[in-house]
Amino acid sequence: MASTAYTALADRLKDLDDLLGAHNAVTAAHAATPGRRYNVMGLNRGAILLLSAHLEGYVEDLMEECLARVHMSLKGRRFGAAL
């Protein structure tokens, strides 16, 4: 049985498929030639940033699920809400 955090992560990662599609569309004309593609550096950085954000969200969601299982009276809250 998949956790709610994992299900949410799988849904979030679909955003990366959109970036990959854009990357492939930009580089398709040069697919036969080897070498680095400098015109897609922004897409690459954006994908890394988005992946990092989604993994952070997954870890937060997973921690909230774990806390709820360990002790039913504990309620996970977002870090920003505590400030």
C-alpha cells in the first residue's frame, strides 16, 4: 500500500515530464550531433530546482504521516507555521 506522501510525490513529478518534453523539443533538431546543449541550461536548472522542491515536499509529507502513526495526537505542522 502506497503512502499518501508517495502518491502526492508521483503526482508532483508529472511536472518534470513537462520540462523533459520541452527539453526534448528544443534539442530534437540536434539529436544526431554530440555535444553540450547550452541553449537549455535554464531548463536543466529549472528541472533540478523543481525536483528538489518536490523531494522536500515529499519528506515533509512523509514525516507528518510518520508522526501521525507513531502518536495519534501529534499533528504535523508546516515549519513556517511555527514561527
